Amino acid sequence: MHEGRIKNLGQVTYEIDSLVIFDPNKNIMMINPGKLLKELENIFKNYITILRNNNDEYIEFNSRMKKDFEKEVEHAKKL
């Protein structure tokens, strides 16, 4: 999550114990970047495990990457 988008609604702080807190009375959202990083790391590790163990998922991932980065790959080949 981009910090700039977060800051439109609130604060980035290590001083909270939760990943995110929304205070409707103050209309602010507070996000703990350390907890956010841990959540993203866990999700990424789980996804890598899925890709390693499920060939159909890997094929789909590979196809999406080729499509999404087609222009970059073509550019790199010219270098």
C-alpha cells in the first residue's frame, strides 16, 4: 500500500499493536508499517509455496507475467 494514499486518510505509525486502526470519530486511519510488512511477507511466502506445488497455478502466473511485462522483455532483448 502506498504511503501517500494512506496519509490522505491518516497516519503511518509503529505505536499501535494492530495492522490497522480506523477511528471514525476522528476520521483517521492508522497503519503499522511493520505489521503490514509481515502480512505482505506471509502472503508472498504462501503464494510462492502455491506456485512451487501447483503446476497449473505456475503456468497461469507465468502467462500473466509474460503478458504484463511483454514490452519490458522486448525492450531488454534489444539492449
